[in-house]
Amino acid sequence: MGGGTKIIIFENVCFTYPNQPNGRGFEFIAENFSPGLRTAVLGDNGSGKTTLGKLAAGILRPNSGRVLYDGEDIADWKLGKIGKQTGYLFQEPSRQIFAPNPIEEIAFPLELRGAPKPEAEKKARELLSEFELENIAESTTYTLSRGEKQRLALASIMACEPKFFVLDEPTTGLDQYQRGILSKLLQKLTARNTGVLIISHDRVFAEELGADIRFMKGGRLVDS
């Protein structure tokens, strides 16, 4: 499943949501996630899984402790730099699809980075083919199925070539065929030495994927 130098390290991280100043916080002590490794974090609602994923992606910042990327504290980074390192797939992919069609959805971030329009569109078509979406390249995005939207969101993130992906409940609403496509895509990513962190209730999918399975309980990662 890969290995290599640790890319994300949680160092004595504690986090409490602002509307719960006296409530239970989440604690992540010396937790490591590596490039090329598929990790699945399982647990009940409210256990802290999504919080962990958002901390890893830099969407949330810890109240104390540090989240390190290759030894650098991401609290010192601007969001643009974090975005180049980590891609985040929300549980509802519609939340992160903005363009009217799939080609523009993928090409847009590339053009923002300075790629000429023809080059960006060429790359977009290549990614649509890789994600088995070439048949909907010219479709209107709001007419796509949930599985198609999810793969489109992933393809758009992949266009920016992040080192790490965080996916929140990625199998929700997918049929067996769509789950199979997702599994193949995630295996391709880790084969390229891209780290994948899956936040999920779906232990069957995690096991089929060959992920390193971790468990959340009461705001902490536990052995089982």
C-alpha cells in the first residue's frame, strides 16, 4: 500500500467547536498519515471523524497542537498553499461543483493557475476519460447522478495534483458499480504515491479497498 516519509502528522492536536466552549473536544496525539497509503477512519456520528478530516485538510485549525506537512506547521500557510497539498471531497459533492458543464469544472482551476484555455480543456478531457466520465463531458452538471458528480468533483481536485486526498463518506448513495469505479480510482491515486484518507461508516468498502483501518470514539483514535 505504499509508505515513505510521513506527510501529515498530528502533534498533540486538540479541537473544540466555538459553540461548545465547555463541551467535549477532539484530541489527536502523534497520528501519522503517509503518501501512497489508503487510510480509512471509521466511527459513529459525532465521534470526530469529519473533524479529523477537516483538520488534515486545513479547513479547520486546531485550538492547540500542530498539524504538520513534511515538518511544516500548516497554521503558517495560506489557504492556497494548503489547497495545493490536500484535496477535500465533501460528503455532498454538489457543494463543490460550480461550472455549468464538466469540461469547464475541471478546466477552471487549471486556467486560474495560468494554463492556456486549450491546454486546460485538453487536460480536462483526459481526466474525464480516466474517471470514466467522457460520455457526459458536455452535459449540464446539475443533471448528473450523485456518482457522476462525485467523480467529477474528484477529477477537478485531481487536476490540481494534490499530494493528499480526504474523502468524507464517499460511498454514500453509490451503487455497487459506482463503488467499484471509486475503488479503482483510489487505488490509482495511491499507486502514484498520493495519500488517501477516507472518513466513513462503510467498513466493507474500506476492507475491499485494502485500507489501513482506524477507529474514532469519543473524539479520539482508538485501536478497535
